[in-house]
Amino acid sequence: MANETRTSLVEQHSIDFIPEAERHGSVFSLFTLWFAANMQITTVVTGALAVIIGLPLIWALVAIVVGNILGGVVMALHSAQGPRMGIPQMIQSRAQFGFYGAILPLVLVILLYIGFFASSGVLGGQALSAWTGMSVTPAIIIVSAICTVLAIFGYDLIHRYEGIVSVLFLVGFLYLSIRLLASSGLGKAFSTGSSFSLGTFLLVVSVIATWQITYGPYVADYSRYLPSNTPISTSFWWTYGGSVISSIWMMAFGSIAYAVAGSTFENDSVHFIVGQSGNSLVLGGIIYLLIVLGIIAANVLNIYGMFMTTTTAISLPHFRASTRNRILFILAAAIVGTAVAVLGQGNFINNYTNFLLFLLYFIIPWSAINLVDFYLLRHEHYDIAAIFNPHGIYGAVNWRALLAYVVAIVLELPFISTTLYTGPLVSYLGGADISWIIGLIVASILYFILMKPVVASTGTTTANKG
């Protein structure tokens, strides 16, 4: 580990390469960060969807486990790229799509960040409002402000925060889970409910797997400071364990809570969760605090990623954000995300969330292309300097990558099942949504076939150097 002396509390790097002399941190921090990021109410509500969509509780729990195990593989493979590359996740896309070609997935990811930040901000504001009695709007602004400060200070403070709250979440949700499992309606919840449907089961698996896969655009942002000799397997398993364990736990909590309480949970999930603490004002206050801290743990990643991705999309070659520019970028991102949250407290948030889920289908083929290029074609070796140069070996636009990307999206469309759009083949699959599988497979195979001759003729670099 490097003994680099950091004189500023504010992170000095943005999308630029992290030199070996400045690498630091423990790989265990990947576990605590992703554990904390999923120990929050949005994950709980996502788990409840497994029962709301129509699965009996026992099969909902199976789908939650299967979806997280499968999706977590893709997510953790991205995390393992961070130490090797030493740059944020989305700027790596230039090695596949070209310097300017990468702008397409970058813009889509920015829209995702804004939506996730806004929707989570609303939940955090509602929890803080219920706890303190203040109105929701100033509560949303307060939660957003805390996330903004953490993002400005950056990588190290984010890791420290996530490490601390991960312990609090472990203790708090262990208590809540015991209380929930001891509830009188648990036995009935397992013995009643909808009948099993393979199509519904596959749909829920898709929803859960997508939860993990959509971390892909920013997961390597939080491993890029680790020493470059950090083993791929070590980065993978600590990330995988933290994200999958916490997601399964919280989603199972949500599915059981809905099966037990029904509309009581659906109408006010925050109040139901706090209610598991009994009638104690002290315990209730602690649970409210945990819910707010959980939203902050997830939402700081969204605004930090928004800063990284926006900087990548508009940057000139060899751009490095100054502290002043960093603050301005993050403040601008926070203002936009908070404004969407405040304006969208009503039905707009539900509609916008549906739009976001639709956008996720555009992220999955990007993930496949990125991973195939890293692990199967270039075998972890890149010319980092060329990634920052539109005239470098990766070029301005890689039309082969864009072709694979577009074709995969087109072939996903018949299999998509959402409230905004349902593909023509979904009914033949009993309502199942297998579009994410189609997107992964098609993008992977087509990109590999198109790029294999190119990589073979140009070769790969033998080391990653900034």
C-alpha cells in the first residue's frame, strides 16, 4: 500500500488516472460499502414487488435469491476492473465505444442517476418528515444537502461513512428482522397467496437481477484507488458478498413484510418498518434515523456517479477537475436531482420511475460489451493514456461497438415487460421478462465476433499506465 500524504480533505482526483503512489485502502471496504448501500428502504420496497407482482411468498424468496446471485456476478465483475484500470467506470467505455462514441451510454447513465437520486431523495425526505414533523420539501433538501457534502469530499469520506453505517444497519435490521419473523401473521403469509407461475417467477428474477446489474455504471468508481496488484478474485468476492448478502436480506424483509401486512405496508412502508420497534419512542427514533442514513448511503453514490459521468461526457482530453470545478459540478448535479425530487413528490415520481426502469434495458448491453472487452478480448490490459485521447488507439467512434449495442437493444424489445411497454413475445412466455438475458447474450457474442479480429491485429498493451 502506498504511503501517499494527502494534504486536502477534498478528493483531488476526478476522472483522471490514479497513480500507483496514491493507491490506498483495504479491499474489505468494498464489502462494507456495498453492504451499506443496499441496507435501505428502496431495497426493501423492491423486494416487496416479488409478492405484489403475484408470487407466493416462498417462491418470492427463491426468486430474490436467484436474481441477486445472477445479477451480482455482473455487478462484481465491474468492481474488479477498478484496481486494474485506476479510472472511473464509465470513462472505461471509451476503450469500447471510442472517445466520442461513449457519449451515448454516458447520457443514458446521467438520466439514470438523476432519476435514482430524485426517487431516493423523496423516500429520504418522507422518512425525515415523519420523524421530525417538518414538511417533506425541506426534508428532501436536507437529505440531498448531506449527500452533496459527502460527494464533494469524495472517495475516502464516502468509504468511511459507508463503513460506519454498515455496522449500525447490521444491528438495527437484525433487531427488526427478528421482530418481523416473530409476528403472528407469518405462518398465514407462507400458507396463503397466489399460485406459482413460471412466467411471474422469471419476471421477478429479472427485476431482482436488474437491481444488481444497474450498479455496473459506477461500481468501479469505488475500487479504483486500491493497489493495482489487488487480485481480481479478491475485489470480486468482497463486492459480491457485500451487495448480494444485503440485497437478499432487505428484499426478503420487504417480501415478508408485504405478505404479512399487505396494504398496510404498501401504503406506508416507512411507518410499518418503524412500527416493528414497538411503542418505544426511543427505538422508533433510532429506526427513523437508520432509514434516513440508509437513503444517504445509497444516494451519495448516485450524486458522486453523476459528477463522474457528467465530467466524462463533457470533458476535453486529459481533463482534471479542480476543487472549484468539482464543487460546482456536484452542486449543479444536486440542484437538478433535488429539483426533480421536490417537483415530483406526486404521481410524476411513479411515472419517472417507470421511465427509468425502461432505460435500464439500455444499460445491460453496455455492461456486456464492457465486460467482454475487459476479460475476454483485451485481458485486463489497456493504454490508459489513449482513453483520454480522441486520436488514440481506441479512436473517436467505434462503430462495431455501437452496432453490437443497438442490435442487442432491438432484440431485447420483443421480450420487455413493463407498464410503459410490453413486447409482443411476452405473452408467449407467460408474462416473463427475459430481455436482460437476451441483451447480455446478444451484445456479448456480437461484440466479441466483431472486435476479435481488430484486437488480434492491433494487439493489447502489456500494462495499464496513465
